[in-house]
Amino acid sequence: MTTAPTAPPLGLADPVFAERYRIMCSRDTRFDGQFITGVHTTGIYCRPSCPATTPKPGNVSFYLTAAAAHDAGLRACKRCLPDAVPGSPAWNTRDDLAARSMRLISDGIVERDGVAGLAARLGYTPRHLTRVLVAELGAGPLALARAHRAQTARLLLLSTDLPITHVAFAAGFGSVRQFNDTVTAVYERTPSEVRAARRSEPEYAAAGVDQAETKITLNLPARAPFDGAGLLRFLGTRALPGVETATATSYARTVQLPHGTATVEATVSGTDAAPALACSIRLAHLTDLAPLVSRLRRLFDLDADAPAIDRHLAADPALSAPVAQTPGIRVPGSMDAEETLFRALIGQQISVAAARTTLTRLAGALGEPLPGPQLRLLFPTAAQIAAGGRAVLRGPAARIETILRVAQALAVGDLTLSFGQTRADLEASLVALPGIGPWTAGYVAMRVLGSPDILLTSDLALRQGAGRLGLDVEPRALAARGADWAPWRSYAGMHLWHASGRPALVSSKQTG
């Protein structure tokens, strides 16, 4: 294990340290999850809003990850529970190697493919990757993955009645002994003691020993404010019968994960001050839990720095009223990158309703069937679309050829989509294919990578919304105005779509 330096930083003379120390002294909950406070005299690390006595500057270090705090010999605070907060928004706002690594680590790539597999996905050697992560985040990939497993384990111990041995493997540990040692080191409690400290019993226990019947409920915190209702409207408008269901308060769907299938129902819960997503999950394989949680957080954009986004966008007089009307607006993410791409390709130049009809027919004809009265289909894979799409798809021949060409490229590995790509690489790989333009590439990057700074100025609905807010709708002029909205142009675009009075992110009718 690589050990991060344990000496406190320069102190209040360092502007970054001074800013974080002021935040810690003010106990501002908006910054929980964005960095970690390590107190060397007590040997613990806390969230910035921890109510404990404020430590002296010389006794404090600040870390970007729990793994760095662990490597510095610190354990999690039992009072403020620093792991029980939304994650850092930096892994979406940043596009560097460290951020891309964190996106893949949270999706469980180290547990599946090891550090070598993570490095290969990112295009670097394991040695170089480790060097960069230690320099940037204070911990190497193994330590970062270990911290993520510990957090998943704690969530399961507190939220379910799964046997402790099942929790160990669901969290991604290779053995029960490794699980026991890690949980004890991080939380200074055994797994049994962590479970005994929970404040309420789970709503229901695991349905049985058979993993195919495993049912879990989890509560995923969101950073306030959170426009969960807007996300549910977006998802509900596009829900495909058999694959998805949606109501005004919940969204459910099937999903293919690395080791098997799952169904999940997510309900917006909590309070305005502490919003959350209550999730009811059925998993074929417990080891898929961590990737599923990661993708749910991305789909609902739970970690977005909503206060900073709203404050920045509201500074523009044209956006001040929309921001006040819809605080905490979110950019919908993606549960499956390939599915998002096919939805974008099929939805181009047609209405949302027409795209939904086509996608429903495609899923019904080619998707793998699952048992269940409502959620009974998986969205078809690229290989299934490449093999059978021609007989199902309707519309202009050029569009059908593009869809089939993309499906074949994905199926044979000539095209890859990954949470670990840079925005530039993802967009370039898409526009290099005939029939895919900048709108589709930008839309997919925004959804799959969570890129916060994309403004699709060629979109007709977005331009209509801009006009209703008194903005110049000519694409170049709108792009120039949008420069003031950086680095949050994706969120500004959501406000413009909302102002159009049409479904946000309509199946793009582009201009220009």
C-alpha cells in the first residue's frame, strides 16, 4: 500500500488550506463530500460540517479522498459519519486522469479487472497511473478501491439484514478476513458492531439465501437542493414499457450489469434540506451492487454541486428567474452508455413520442426477456441490434444504416464507450462515424460522462427556450452568451429546455 504524507500542510498561509479551514470552522454542510478533514491529534477524519470541537490549524490536514485519510493512519469519525454524504462532484467536473480513474473505480473496475485492467482502460501503465493518483489524490488505485469497498460495506451493514459474509462479497472483498480487517481499520468497529449501531431496522431483509432472490433497500443521499421531480418527469416521458416504469414519485427499470441482471426502483425521498433516493433493488449477483449504486448516482446526478451551480447561473439576469423557480436542477445521467447512444441515434429529428414508439418496438423484438409482470425486458445489446435491427427499425434508410453501423462497431470492439473516457476522446470517436454529428456526440458525452459544460446550441427546443427568456437564439450568439455560464453550461441548457415548455432534451430537432 502506498502511504500518503502525514504531515499537515503549510497552514493558514496556504490559500487552499485557509479556505477549507474557514469552511470547516463554519460547519457548512454544502461542502460535505467535497473534501475530508483529518485531525492528527485524534486520529480521525471528518466531514467539514462535523460538530466536534474545532481543531487547531496545525493539527489538521485536508484530503480529497477517504483513501488518502486511511493511508495517513486516520479512521472515520463515529459522530459525523463522513462516508454517509453525497460524493464529490469533482469526478464529473474534472476530465483529467484522476477523475476518470475515480469514475471507473466507483463502477467496480478494480474488483473485476484489477489495477492492470483499470490502467489499460485509461491507456497508461499501472506504475504511471499509481504515481499520478498518489500525487493528485494522496492514494493509489488499490487504496482508493479499498476505501470504496469499505463505504459500500458500511452502507450494506446499516441498510440490510444480509448475512455478514454476503455483505463482504457484495462490497467486492475477496475474502471475509480482508473484509473484517478493512472495516475494523477504517471504522474502528467490527462489522457486527457497525451493524449494531444502526438507528432503525431495515424495511425488509434479504429474501433468501439464493442470490437470484436477493432484495436490498438502500438510501442514497443527494446534495441539496435537488430537483428530483424534474428528473422523474424526464425519465417518465421516455420510459419504455417492459424496460421501465415511472410515476410522479418513482422510476423503475431493468439493467444489465457486469455479472448479471438487476431491477431497481428509485423513489425521491428525504427532506428539502437532506434529499435522498430510496432504492429497492433485486440483484442476480451481489457483486454487482457497487456498480449499480454508482450508476444510480450518475443517472440522478446526486453529487452535483447544486449551490455552486445555482449561484453561478443566477448571476445572469436571463436565468435568475428560472433558477429561483427550479433550484437544484439536474442533468440526467446514464445507466448504460451504449443504450444512451442508441436512444440518441433513434431519437434524432423526431418527437419524443415517436422515438419512444420505435424504441419500445426495438426492445420488444430484440431485448432479452426477464420474468416479471411489468419489468420484463432488458434493453437490447449492440450485438442484438446489429444482428436483428434491420428487420425492426423503421425510418430513413440513412439513419437505419447509421444505427446498424454503430451497433456493429460496438459489438466487435471497434467503438467503445466508457465512463473513463475524456469528453474529447468520446466525442471524436463518435463524430468519426458517418451519420453522427456534434449534437449526438455532445448529448452522449453530457449523459454518459456527466460533463457539466456542454451547450447544444443547435437544438431547436433549447433555442426556443432561449427565445422565451429574451436571449438571442442564433447559435453563434447563444454560444457566445453561454460562455458566461461556464463551467455549468449543461445545467443552463436544462433551464433553457425547461423554458421552452417542451420535454427537456427532446429527441433532437436540430438546426444549423
